[in-house]
Amino acid sequence: MTLEIPMRRTIILRLISNILLSTFLFQFHLLSAQKVEIQYLANQGVFIKSANTQLLIDAAFQKEFEYLDVLPEAELTKIENAEAPYDKMGLILATHVHGDNFSASMVGGHLTRNPETLFFGPTETVANFEKNFEGFEAIATRVKAETPDLYESKTVILNGIEIKVLRLEHLGTTPWKEAENVAYLITLGDKKILHVGDAKLDVKNLEKFNLAEEDIDVAILPFCQLGPAEQKNIIDTYIDPKQILAAHIPPSGQDKAQENIDGLGYENVTILTQQFRTIIVNQ
């Protein structure tokens, strides 16, 4: 009889421990499997949202080039003024300094009005930001810069978000290719999203990063880099994403974009031409 009570206590404690562990694992699964949405804004600008995270990539820019897509003025004002639905932004990223990816006045205005937002970009982009935004000093502590050496990467944690920053050569010729262009591999729970900016998608640019081993859910890639057929082979081999979002499509070419993609044999590409269209990751 003297051993019966301690044994009962032990059994009860084990049951409680198992229940607590099961509850923790269930909650962890819910957190890691959180719903992630990618909303297309303009050009290659996207608004990424989950239960705990909101971030913009290459979306805070104004009209720079006549042949490229841009948001309506009213929407640009909302971003700059940190108004809904952009009022809970934790992070703004720019892949490079070009005017169809980054505006110092827009990003500066947003950070001035939203003290919770961080900005991250290559060193060249941040230097441009400091030079061209008069109120930079007041927000400087929330502006971060990192430019790894070409074909190198570095992992950073920004507002609780794990991001691998990869230095990739910008596509095109001089002076465009000289821009410091970085890609972002973002981890949100169990989802991975890659945004390459204006990267040249060739073997030399990609082979060192082993991206095909990262199990990437969505890759946001420049439309012009998806073809011809040799490009599809490179993307399949060196990135191998479950889904591709094709961005940076000039309005003049949007009517033929889907036809071109179909002709290349892709089965996992969504073209980004409709502003505010939302894609749910892995659905």
C-alpha cells in the first residue's frame, strides 16, 4: 500500500507532462504551418503577409521608367504615410538601388511615420537613402545594410525574420550590371520565399548557393530570365522552386506573357500582371 500512492502520482505527472508536450507540439505546428500570402503590387514589388509578419520587397518606388508598371498615386501615398493596409509593416527590403525598386522619399516617409518598421538593403542602396532623404538621421538606427561579396551570402535576423542575403550579379550591360543586387531567401515558419531582384540567372551566378537544396516554396523571378529553354533548365537545376512568380513584366508585353511561359514548358509559373492579386503559398 505504501508504494501505491507514489506510483499513482508518477503516472499522473507523466500524463500531465504528455498532455503539455502534445499541446506545445500542436501549437508549434500551427505556428510553423502558418498561412503565408504574397500580394503583387507592381513591377516586382510584393507585399508578404502571415499571421505574425508583414513585409515589402521592392515595392516602395515611384514612377521611374515609362515602360514599367507602377502603383496608382493613391496607393503610393498609403505606403509612404504608413496607412492601412501598410500600417503594420515590420520590414521593408530593397534588392538594389534602381528607381523601379526603391525610392528614398517613400521608404523614409514610411519609417518616419511607423517606428516599428526596419529597412534593409545593399550598402549602395542605403548610401543613396542617406543622401536623398532629408530626415535620414532620425531613422538611421532602423536602417540596416549588407552587401556580401559577389557569389557569397550572409544570414541576418530582422524583426524576428530569418533572411539569407545572397549577392548576385545584376542582369544586363553597363551601367545596370554594376548595381549591387542582392537576393533574399526568407523563412516564415515552414515556408521559404526567394526574391532575386534583377539577378542574372545563369550557372555562374547560382551554382555556389545550393538553392535547389533549400526546398524553396516560391521564387519571385524576372520574367525575362525564364526563357529560352536553356534558362528553364538552369532554374530547374539550380533553384528548383515549387512555384515561380514571374515579375518585372512591362505592360506592353503582358498580353503575350502567359503564352510565352506555356511555350517554354513551365507548369509552375504564375505571371504577375494584375495589381493586388494575392497568391497563397503552397495552395
